[in-house]
Amino acid sequence: MWLFNPITIFAFYVFGRFESIPIFFIAASLLALKRQRFVLAAILLGLCLNGREMMIIYSPLFIVAMFFASFKQIDLPRKLLAITIIFGFTVLALQLYTFVLPEVQNAAGGKAGTIIHEGRVRYLFDFAIDRIMLIPFVYALLLIWLASDNSPMHNKLLLACGLAMMSFFAFSTHTAHFTSWMIIFPAFFYGYNKNLLMPFVGLCVSWFLYWIVLTDPGVFTTWLASAYSLHFIGFPNIPMYIEEFSQNMGIFNRTMLIYLFRSVWVASLLYLAAQMIRITLKKQHEMPS
């Protein structure tokens, strides 16, 4: 389910990205947590953070969950050591490019001094409703839940990491291959409930339709091509055909299709998130008190 779906196939085999490296480390970290190897989990998370800068979204979740975990789950020495390791890797992830290179490429193709100033960080704060920023809103809910809930740490962090990453893709601007970051979480929960297959298929189909209408099939990502021109590759493409044939169709034009497929994509994503929450709560209720 995780490996053979259009999102993963595009990111790894078509676009040739290295997203599988940090995905492997976050999966291994969550497995180590389940086996109560807390220090190992912290080290694996640190490797994940330094495999892709955006993975730093997991760091505060792990720190809060470990800090507020009872001593029955994790004793004080291992708790302090694990938190220190995660904090150290987080600082390293933020400063690594500064140590290695004097400047990094920003989202517009220019130069920036640090990751914080490179441009894409603003995606976390762009989407707001009545001055409420939805990604920080979801993230705050997750941190409050992690701090106040007494269920096993690995169950909480599996859900929290999944919801944090999924909220990023529901409420932000991103490129096509980035979506592969979150696919591991529906795949995990599919092991608990096979009924997640159909919404997952809906997610993949709407993702494909959204991107094939939004940008050209030759590059398939707004960052590399269509942000500059739909005619980047110099050949006729699907967005061009849609624009040509929908000129006299009123609202049924390319813009409407983009909004429609994006809406279906977000609906599928939120449904999967709701089912992941339901599965986690059910597991908690089935645990012996």
C-alpha cells in the first residue's frame, strides 16, 4: 500500500527524490518506541530530522510526549537522555546548512542565509480562517493531547505525527512529490482497519487528477515548471488542452477543476485523519485499565 501507489511511485521512481530516507527513519523510530527502545527512537528520529528539514515537525511532538510520559512508561534517566538527543538533533537540523554552506536556495530560486529565511517556512502560516492559522491550530491541539493523555507513547505519537503531517498537506501549498512524506501513516493504520483502502484510493486518484490539471505532465510539479509557465516543456499538455476546450463552458473551466480535485483531495485526507483518530481511540478503550 505504501510502496505501490501513484504518489510514492512518482516521488521515488519518476521524480527520483530521496524522500524514502527520512520516511524510513521516522517509521523505524516509531517501531523502536513500540518496543520501548526510547534512546534508539530518539537517535532514529534525529536521523529523520536531518534527512529532510521539514521533518522537524515531529521533534516537538516527541519531546512533549516523552516529557509528560509517566515513569511507568519511561524512567527519568532515559527520558532526559532521549529528550536531550532529540533537542540536539533538532538544533543540528536547523543549523546544518549554515555550517556546510554559506547560503541556501529559497523557494523563489534566490539565495537565503538560513532555512528559516529560505521562504517555504511561511507555508505553515499562510492558510488562516478569521485569523486562526489552521496548521498551528492543529499542532497546538496535538501538543495539548500528548501532554494530557496517559495512553502508551507509541500509540499517541503514531497518530500525532500522522495528523501533523497530514494537516500540512491539507492546509498549505506544496509540490507534488512532498505528499509522499505522509503516505506511510495511512499505510500503518490500514493494518488496523482494512476499510481505509477505499478512502486511500480516493486520495491517490484525487491527487493525480489535481496535479495533472494543475501543471504539465512532463514535470508534474509547480516548483520546477508551471510556476513559471505551462508551456515550459514546449509541447502540448493537459492543462493547455483543458484551457482551450473550456473557454466557453462558464464555470466549468480549468480553475474550477483545480478547486474541485483539490476539495476532493482534502476531503479524502480529512476522512482518513478522522478514521485514524477513531482507530486510536478504539485501541485505547480496548486496553486493560
